[in-house]
Amino acid sequence: MIPARTRHTVAIVGAGAAGTLTAIQLCETATRRRTPFDLVLVDPAPEVGRGTAYATPDPRHRLNVPAGGMSCYPDEPGHFTRWLCRHGEPTVTGADFATRYRFGAYLADTLGQAIVRAQGVVGVRRLRVRAESCTGAPDGRVELHLADGGRVTADSAVLATGPAGSTGDWAPPALRASARFVAAPWVPGALDGPRADGADVLLVGTGLTAVDLALTLDRPGRTVHAVSRNGLLPQPHALTPAGTMPAPEDLGSSLAELRRAVYRHISRAVRTHGDWRPALDSLRPHTAKLWHSLTPDERAQFLKEEGARWNTHRHRMAPATAESLTRRRTARRLRVYAGRIVGVNVGEGEGVVSAGGEGAAVRSGPGRVPARPGPAGVPVRSGQDGVPVRSGQDGILTVSLSDGRRIRAGWVIDCTGPGSRLDAPLWRSLFDSGAAVPGPLGMGVATGDGRLLDARGRAERPLFTLGAPRRGELWETTAIPEIRVQAAALAEELLAPLTRPARAARRPRRRPVDAHGLALSTHAEAAAAYRTGLDRVLKVRAAAEDSFERAVTLDPGFALGHAALALVGHECGADVDVPRALADAQRSAHERADERERSFVDVVTRRIHGDDGDGALLRHLEAHPADALALATAVPTIAFSGINDLDDAYALRLVERTSPVYDGHWFPTSLLAFLRQEEGRYGEAGELAHRALAAEPASGHAVHALAHVHYESGAHKTGRDWLDGWVSGQGRGAVHRAHFSWHVALHELALDDTAAVRKRWFAQLAPGRVTGVRALVDSGSLLWRARLSGSWRGRVPAADVLGTVAQEVVERPATAFTALHAAVALAAAGDLAALRRLRDHAAGADAVQREIIVPLCEAFAALVEECFHDAARGLDALLPDLRRVGGSAAQREVVEETLLYALVAGGRCDAARRLLDARLDRQQAPRDRRMLAGLPA
């Protein structure tokens, strides 16, 4: 009998940043593809995600890349920023520099969530032990030998071991033998000695490690010295990024040509942006290619002549960190030197022999080898160079530099950063067996696109690596933006052998369909949840996002479910992590979707990013007219914002052209009813709305159309009574119930029923009952209109409404329609400063905001300042083009009512009378008749 083989197993050695990112990508990719396998994480560290870099709890240790560049996902840049917002830092932006410890927590949390989502697909084991060696197995797999005697057999292994440790080769033997030399400052407890006394400290190295330790060890009365061959500290990031620029098209084919091209590029950046940083940042995507274009001799020359300067400009420190260092240097508590250490004496002037001599006095310290009995019972211990050193009293270290300067310090700490050689036992076993060889220039390990090459240049074993071990191959490969790309590519390669056979073996089966017969690339259970969500969207019912969320939970690779979730979050204000849902939709569409589904994902992507979303949507509907969700998105009614500048005639043609494929379904009839009332064909619109409601009484689109028919035709009593009954009945489950209540309140306002308006506002539209954009659009505008017409006495609680809306939505809205209502609410609250911030945002936004919202804000500001003539002139000029903002005529009417108020307040009663006459010609409203009668002759 042939024994059954266990599930495919992937082992990751190292659970720091690189290992965690790889595990995240493996879990999520396998979950989307429903590809089962086992994952084993091997690392003795107590927590995943931290490694050496992100284990420091010191809040002064900050990332050297802004939060916007530190996402786990290369295709979802804002993921880390959003995580920070959800975990106690709600005001953080992508330009802020988070602490390194927080980033470690983010990595661990993201992996934990990925593992939870992968339950039932990926089996995960965590072994808190060190891998000591790796050998090949007879069946082509690999075997990891662990420090506790255990073994892990895996089909493939990823060696995510991080940077090599410093060898300390630069240090004289006497210094390496001293107990006051800290060779590995990030080892737990290594800094206990320097923290315990107040003696001066010498940091050897002036890179980012030295920067962190200079902040940690700084204290009054202590001088922190730092020395390196060049004496260069990392450059700071700019307080405000200067902008971006493209990389030069031709950078040459030799190091000399490359050097000249880069310096010309930097000069261009300084002339254009006043800053060299955009030039260097523009080279980042091309660094690996440029490195490959150089010969080995040119690479060595670059490292020797340009390496240090490149590192100090390329790997920059946070602005706050740079400011802290500047203060300490100004106070002379931090001193930086250029030079090399050429000698060390211990306890000079205190009768203690030189540390370089045979009887150097040392004491055991953090990370040091413990004392052992020596000849005649004298306690001795081996220094780092293997020379026995007698134990005795430590003294102050006197360090001699190559320029003749002598520095007295109680501690010397190695901050020279990662070494070139991978010297851990696991790597030594691979080098010794010939399964791996050092990389170019002796840096890291030789790989072929991440797969280890043996002594013959072949990738015989399924061994992979990423990050720092690929430094010789890629040069720039130690930062998160590079490692996360490698992790995603590695996940694809590791899972490819599993995914392809599974797809080939899968039997063709009939796919489930939506309610209109369109096929769905998912299984029956997820399709049922999606159909429920779609039905709720078409009826304008609440909780559509819950159904879409259930669909993607049942099938994480269901692209259309993720896209629908992103759409309702973006356009309907649903509680959805929109960027995450969109990223999942894009990943899933790439892996498993048909042409229609990929097209719809592209539509949603473009709409969210503001990139020709309308054109893409119309092209999608041309090809797929039965896509009801796309049609609902295109026609501006109540569920979605619709297509900007979609004129009535085109919208009608769109609905009429697609209606035949729905075979008399109530949904296109509801849309057609709304469009007919927009044309002013109220009788026909009413008939269509009633026909749709007879088929589906919960159709929110038909109700919305009928509400407008009643309002625009002046049937205020009929409209109030009918709509109030619907809101209290079928409308209880409507997602935009507040908007329907707003429509009832408009009737009550037109009927001049002041008490009813106030009662309805407090019962159905007050903050707490309505929040977010809906409060801004409905509650805020109703307050303003009630105040303008004299229907609201006393304080207008507009500030309470604004308090329920995110400041970013109010002052930096994504659409002109939202911006209009933000301006209304801010005017009602009398917040001139916020009005001007909104105006400044609109000035840099899309054309509609620039041309409509900017003058609108100026007119509202003039009104608040009681410059009524200027306000009226500005508002009057805007009325003809106001339709470009979007929304319905009833919503845009708030601008006309503001103009009326400005005319009356400014004493222009004749103009106010003409405007009221025109309004009464459109519809009879007791409020307008009362205002007309009250105008002075």
C-alpha cells in the first residue's frame, strides 16, 4: 500500500517583518483561491512581526518611512494608516511617522486576522525554537533541524532571517574583550549597563541604529559620542513633501554615466521643487535594475565611493527625530566625529593595565560569555576574539581615533548596522553543504528571483528567501516597501504548484446566477447572500452591506461581492473598509472572475479613485445591460450619486435601452418614474411609480419618484399624508429613511406648519438619529431652510449636525454635491473659518468644485458677514449652472432660498418679489405666499 502523503507544507524560518509579510500573503492568497496547505512558522521570538527592528518599546524610536508607505500590501497603501486610526490614533495621516513598536503590533495583528480568515483552508503551526540547519529530503522536500532536536519536513521553506548581525571586525581585540563593549545593542538586557550609570557613551556608527540609541541613552550630565568613517548622520525627511517627479529616461550604461545623470536629476529637483528628495525618491522603483546594470567592479566602486552618502540620503529619519538630535547636538550632549578607532585602553590613569594586554581586566556583561575557572583557580573568560581575559575591576574606556582625538567613555556600543555575511548556524549549514553560496560582493546569498542557488548556480532545493539576504542581488531590499512586493511574489510562486493542478482537476460546473440571470463566479451559498444584498440595494433597503459581507465571508475570492461592498461603502456611507474591500476585489478579479465581473471591478475602482468612472460605467452597461447594480449606480436617484453631468435625455435613453432585458421588472420602471419627474412630466411619472409600487411596495426608487412628483406639483397635503404613512410602514427598513422624512418635512415647510417641522426634525432628523453625510445633506439643509423662511425660532443646532460628520467630509468632501451641503451647514453654524477651508479645498478639486463650490462658499461667507448685496450677487450668478452639482431640484432649491433671504435682508424687495412670483408659478406653497405678502411695498 502506498502511504497517503500529508498536506503540502510551507515552512517560514523567521517571524520578523519579512516572515510575517510572507505568511500574510500566503494565508490570504490561499484563502481566496481555496487552496489548502499547512504553514509552519519557526522562530524563537515571543511575538511574531517584531524581529529586531520592531521590538523596541521606546516611543522615541520611530519608523524612517511615513505611515502611508508602510502598509503590508503593495496594492493597498493606506492599510497601516487605517489600522492606526482604528487603534487609538484617529487623527493620524499617511505623512506621519509611527513608532516602530506600533508597527510591530500592526504586523502581528494583520497576520492574526489573516490566519483567522484562513481557518479551514490553511493550518498554521508556530514553533518557538531556532532552526539550526537544513538538509534535503529523499522525496525532494527539505528538512529543518531544530535546536530542541525536532524536525520539520516541508515541501518548500522560506528563510526570512532578516539582516546579518554585525561581526564587530572593525573593533580592536582589546575592545571586543571588554565587558563595557556592547556588541549587540538590541538583544534584551544589552543596554542595562549603560542605562544604570551616567558615564559617557561612545556609539560606533552614525546610522539609524545610532540615532535610536542616542535618543535612548541621552540624559542630563551625559555626553553621547558617535563616530563613523564619514561622520554623516541620516538626512531628515521633509516636514512637508515637496512633490513627486519622474525618473530620468536615460541613466546611462556605466557607473560614471549613472553618477552624472543622477546628479543632474538632483539639480533639476532642487530647481523645480527646492528639494533634492523627490529626485532620490523617483529612483526607488528602478534601483534594482540600475544595480544589475553595473559590473561587479562598478558595484564595488559604488559601495566604496558613494555607498555611505547614498545610505544617509536614501534612508532618512523622521523630522521629529531629526529635531531631537539637533537639540542634543546644540546642547553638546551629542557629539559626532569622523574617523576610525585605532586603539582602546581600559582604566587609563587608574593603574589598570591596557585592555589589549594579556591581563586585561573585564567583567561579565549583557550578552557576554560567562566566567570559567582558569589556571590556579583564577576566574577567566574568553573575549570575542577567543583570547582568555582575567576578570577584574572595569575602568573607563579611552578610545583613540584615527585623527588623534581621544574619547573617554564608560561604554562603547556597536551601531555599525548589518554585516555582509550571513553567519547564523542555519546559513552556515547551507554554505558548508554547497546548497547556498554568498551573493555578489559577498553580500547575503545568491538567488534566482528569490530562490537559493547552489554552488553550481542551480536552484535544486525548494529554498527561498527575501529581504536583507538578497542585498547583493538587489542592493535596495531591506525596507518594507520592497519586502512586501517580494512577499506577494513569493506567495504566488509557492502556491502555484497547488493552484494549477487544482484548477485542472476541477470539473466544469454550472455557475449560480443573480436575480437577472447573470452568472456569478462563486458557489451557491455566497451567491444567495449576494442576491439578497443586491435586492436590498435595488429596493433602497438597509443592511445591503451585511449581505455582501456575508457573501465574501463565505467565499473570500468572490470579486463581485468585494466590489459591491466597496461601492456601498464609498457611495452610500455604509460602515465598510472601502480600500480593503476594493483591494480584495482587484486581487480576486485577477484570480477568478469572468469578463463582466472584471469590468465591474474596474468600474468601481475608477469611481472610487475618480478616474473616468462615468465613462467606464457607461461602457460596462453597453456590454452588460442586465447588470442591475451597474444601472442603479449610473442613474442618479437616491441609492447612488449616479453619473456626473448625465442629462435627462441620455439617462432616459440609458434606462429605456436596458429595460427590455428586465422583462417588465419593477426596478427599471422605478428609475423611469424618477427620470420622468425630472423632465417635469409629473403625471406620467406618478403612473410609473404607482405601477412599480404595485409590483413591489418596498421599492424606494418609486417612492422617491412619487415624493418628488407631489412636491414639484404642489400637492403638499397629499404628499405629506401619503409619504408619512409609508415612512411609518414600509419605510421603516429603508436605508435612506431620513431622506424620506426630509421629503415629508419639505411638505410641512411649504405648508408653513412650523410646529410640524420642528417636531419631525427632533423625532426623525436630529443628530443621533441621523449621522454622517445623511445628516449633512438632510438634517443640515432642513435647518437652514427653516431658518431662512422664519419657520425656526431660536438657536439653530447646526453645530450639532456638523458634530456627527467627520471633519474631512465637511472640509475636504469628495463630491461637489457633498460640498454644497457642507457649505450650507457651515453657514448655518456661522463657521467662517471652516467655510474658507472648504473653499480652499474646492479650489484644488475637480472642475465642478472649482467653478461652483468656490464662489458658493464666498457667497455664503458674505451672507454670514451680513454683506447681503455681495451674497445675493454671487448666488444669483450660480443658479443657472447649479445643476452640475448633482442631486435633485428639491435639494438644490436651498441655494435659491438662500438667495431669496439675501435679497430681502439686503432691501432688494423688488427682486425678491420677482423670485417669489416665479416660485409660486412653479408650485403653490402657503409659506411663499406668506413671505410675498410680508414684503414691504
